[in-house]
Amino acid sequence: MRAQNKKDLSIIIVGGGLGGMAAALALSRLGIKIKLLEQSAQIGEIGAGVQLAPNAFAALDALGIGQNARNRAVFTERLVMMDAVDGKEVGTFPVDQRFRDRFGNPYAVIHRADLHTAIYEAVAQSPLIEFFTSTHVTGLIEDGKQVTVIDSKGHRFSGDAVIGCDGVKSVIRDKLIGDAARVSGHVVYRAVVPVDEMPADLRWNEAAIWVGPNCHLVHYPLRGGQQFNLVVTFHSREQEVWGVREGSKEEVLSYFQGICDRPRQLLDAPKSWKRWSTADRDPIGNWVHGRTVLLGDAAHPMLQYLAQGACMAIEDAVTLGEAVKYCDYDLDAAFKLYEKSRVTRTARTVLSAREMGRIYHAKGVERLVRNSLWKDRTPEQFYDALQWLYGWTAASCLDI
């Protein structure tokens, strides 16, 4: 499907989250017209903190927005794992100059809305991107010449291709594949609190995780250290259904009976919580169906245990843009190259995140084994173990 001129190409992107925005930016930078459809009434992001590993910064730099993101981020000194049962340090992972020299980029944390804004500011400047809000896509038609999506109001949007960036509950994926989300049974509570409401002895400039039996707690600073992101996760006693709703402090407290006093302070800090019942999907190898392709959570939804969901979506966007460029705007060839370049890496991340969740939530003797894994490990050994993940670059992203 090679166009006579790149200016002839028009692509529909379904979903205006981080992946959709990044894809719109990557493709518009190549001169492709974009119609971006978002079901919400406004372009924006909900949520709390996001961790940005070096691979995310490599992708953001490739999109020309790395500095904008850096300006909004907090650069932590280390990643640290603490045992929530006895309060002892399990392992520490410096993200200092040695880390930056190794991977070519820093490790940082940022409010999800700030990251979205960093991307949106560049997207909004492009005359090639047209926004459609309050647009809930319900149908997909391909006639051999164009792809058309239909929204709940009966409006039709046609283009040379469609990119499904519409998340874990992707309508586009459902139309193409129809597989069920894998509800994990793990519930995540998230909150952002002002720094003066954060326990004084936990105001660390670190991405810290307290690991406990069937649960863990995370905290790190946001917005220049004026806020802190708090995340608690537990294995639910209930039969969970994927979704987001208001949380209950009483429910949170009921799952953290076996932890020591220091991390327990975190449970009293938020005035309100958002509750996520989490899900992922089993990895698949077929992201491309005709002129429709999946990206981000629509392609490879993952649990949060590696903090890579946003990072992978932005990598996807950059890789798709590089594939289109490499294939000289032949979208059929570009989509296949994009799929080939991304399936194995993202599947490894999905499966690794599941396994990391099991390690975090170890109990009994397995907890002792987990704690021994990181004892006396050097920074270089940590870096070696994560080279496959953090060492990604746009220059080598295509599997060619």
C-alpha cells in the first residue's frame, strides 16, 4: 500500500492516551495526516505517577520531546527495595552517573498528566493532526481501499490505515482478535499527596518499594518534590472485574496487617484513593490485520510490576514511525516490520512483569529466597540484568 506521495497518506488513530499521542507525533513528523479519535470529552490523562527508565527517554528524545519531559520530571537517586515485614533493606539500585553512563539516559519519575502534556504540546503544534473528542469507536470496516471506523453516534472516519491505541479494553483489538483480558486479581490503589502530608521519615528522593506477603507499597516524589506518588497493591479476596473506581481506606488497611509500622504510615497519608482492578493479556504475535495495527496497551497490556507500560507504548510509537520511514511509506511493509520488531520484546516485558509481581509478593521461605537474590549484588550486576530492557534505542529498534 505505497502512496504516490507521503502527503497522500491519512491514518486514523483510536485513543488519545500516551501511546496514541506519541504515535500521532511520530507519524505527523513524517508528513502523514492524522485523525486522532478520543472517547473522552477532553484530551488529557488521569492517573498518578509514571516511572521513566532510560528506554523511555531514548524514545522521547527520538520524538523531539525528551527535554520537555525532563523539565517536568524528578530525577531520583536510586531504586530501593525494602522488606515491609521487618523494615530491612533488600537491595538498592543506584541511578546515578554510573547508571546514566551505562544506558545513555537517566531514570526519573513524573506525573502521568505531565508526561501527557509534554507529548501533547508537540502534537498540538502540528497542522497535520486533527482531534476528535467525545468519539467512542464501536465499529471497524475495511473495504480493500480504505479503513473506516464508526463511532457510537454513527459518524464515520476513513483513512489509509487505523492504529488501535485504545488500551486494555481495546475496541479495535476486540474487533480484530476477540480475546479476553486476563484479570490478575491484583488490586492497585493510587494516590498523590502533598509533601507535607507525607511521613517525614519517608520523604525520600527515591523510587522505593516495600515488598510484603501478597502486597507491596511504592512511593516516590513528583513535581519538584512538592507531591508524592503513593501506590499500594494487594491480592484481592474478591472475584475481581477489570475497572477503576473510588477506593476505600478500610479495604486497604484490611490487606496490610502483616507489615511493620514504618511503611504502614503510608496508608494514612491519602485523603482519597483511586482503585484499579488490574488486567493484562497473554502475548500474541499478530498485531496487524490488513490495514489495522495495534499499539501500546491494545497490543500488549501488562501489569505494573516493571513500570514499563508507558515506556513500551512510546517505544512502539517511535518504532512504527521508523518502520514507515524505512519502508518508504509502504504501510503494508511497515506494519509487518513494526510487528516483527516489537512482538518478542513486549511479550518478554509482559511475562517478566508477571514474574516480578510474584517475586515482590513472596511470603514464607520464598520471601527469604527473594531477599537473598539481591544481597551483595553490585550496581554493575543490576545493570547487566536490565541491559535488555533499558538499553533500547531508536537507532537499533528495527528488526532488520
